[in-house]
Amino acid sequence: MALIQFTNVSFSYLRNVPVLHHISFSIEKTERVMLVGTIGAGKSTMLKLAVGLLSPDNGTVIVDGINPSRNPLHEIARRIGVALQNPSDQIFSITVREEIIYGLHNLGVQETSHTLHRIADLFHLTDVLDKHPYDLHPAQRRLLALASTIAMNTPFCIFDEPTSGVSKPERKLISAALDQQTTAGKGYLLITHDLAFGMEQCDRILVLNKGIIAVDEAVPDFLRRPDAQGILKANGMQMPIVPRMSATLAQENIAVLLPDFLSQLPGKHNENTL
Ligand SMILES: Nc1ncnc2c1ncn2[C@@H]1O[C@H](COP(=O)(O)OP(=O)(O)OP(=O)(O)O)[C@@H](O)[C@H]1O
Ligand SMILES: [Mg+2]
């Protein structure tokens, strides 16, 4: 059974201004899926429908067999962790320490010390545990929001723009955290404008365009499409540099990671020889 099932879902905030039209797709518990689309395409709206923060005008959303609109939010919260696009929308505690375990406490978990230290270590937040979240710099606040989401230990997570506003070191931490999720058998939906990051971390791509799912494909299959760059361009995005270069080599498999691209070149190359 799929974890998230959208069937014929339509939604609008304002009368006569539809955002999503008859959308159908499903996501399994262990899948790693990226969702992309232009600014305002409706990606965050899909997130809110998936976790019951909004209800569809038509069609049905089912999560792990239950309807989010007809169940208390905590029933979905124990199935899907959510990191919102704006970290300030989900940070309420007065210390980083309390914020990381806030969701766990809400789920009724008493013993949180081990999780707290593991997650703080993962996101390099150990030295700031007693700080007020608003005394962190914005990239650390992003990490804190992701940390408190992952701390809930849900089988699946949705991350809305997890790399927005962060630089390379934080990006690496986020990547390592997602890899740990995968190792633990957990899936995720990554909503992102950061295509390079999404393609590195996900196996499947959904492109939302004018309220419909225009692409739903395995990432390697999408990259092999002759019109892949055109589709991204039409949605305000550009193919990341590594797959763009790799595509010019006309390989069967288009590389997403730099070491994979270098191994496709004739002769021996590594990142230092560039
Ligand atoms: N509360 C709201 N009331 C009215 N319109 C809204 C509301 N929230 C979002 N919208 C509109 O709905 C559309 C979809 O918004 P949404 O935030 O889902 O897009 P998005 O794909 O997440 O965009 P972004 O890439 O900027 O994060 C946009 O046109 C947006 O302006
Ligand atoms: Mg959004």
C-alpha cells in the first residue's frame, strides 16, 4: 500500500483561481522523491494537503490508509515529519534543546536524551543547545527545523526547500542526514529549487506545472530524455552542471555526481585534476 496517495485532487485558495487540477500520484514509504516546479506552482500546497493542513476541494488524499482531513493532525504527525519552507513557521521553543525534542514530547515520548544528542551532533548544533533559536544565524535555524523534524523518527518526511539559504558545509550536513534516513529504511519527499541537491538525493522526480504533474519519472530516465533541459527551462529551472556535461558524452547513464562524471571521461581524472 502506498504511504501517500493523491487521487484526482483539485484545490484552490480563491474561487476561480485553481492551484491544483485533478492530481493523482502515489509515494511508497521508502521512496526518495523530489518535487519541483516554478515559484507558486503549488508545491507547498501539496505538502499541506498531504498532512491535513488543507483539505482538497475534490478528490481524496490518503496517508497510510487514513484521510488527513478527517483525522487529528497528530495522527499524520506520527506518520510523516514535516520541515516547512519557512523555519520560523515551526520554531516555537525558547532553547535549541527544547526545540529539537518538542515534537517527540508531543508524541508522548519520555526518554529523549539519546535522540537529542544524536540529532544535535548530526546537525552540528551541540554547542548551541542552550541558545534561543532566534539567536542562531538563519542557516542554523534551517538546520534546527530539519533536526526537530528528523528527531521525531517518523517513517517518512517531507522537507520543503531544506537547502534554501544554506551554504556548502550545511548542505553537506543535510545530505548526510538524508543519507542516514535512507540507511534507516525511511523515505522522503524533497520539495526543492536546488536541482543538483535533489538529483543527488532522490530516485524519482515529479514536476508540477500549471496545476498538473507534468513529469513523474525515475531520475535517470528523466535525465536521458532529449527534452529534459527544455522541460526544466519551461519551469524556470536549469539542468545542473554535472548532468549537463555528462549528457554531452552521450553515455547510457547520465552522471549526477562529479566523481561519476569524471569516471566517464577518457583517462584518469579526479576532483583535484579539474
Ligand atoms: N493562503 C493563501 N491564500 C491565497 N493564495 C495562496 C495562499 N498560499 C499560497 N497561495 C497561492 O497559491 C499558489 C501556490 O502556492 P504554493 O506556496 O503552494 O507554491 P510553491 O510551489 O510552494 O511556491 P514556491 O516555489 O514559491 O515555494 C501561489 O500562486 C500562491 O500565491
Ligand atoms: Mg513553496
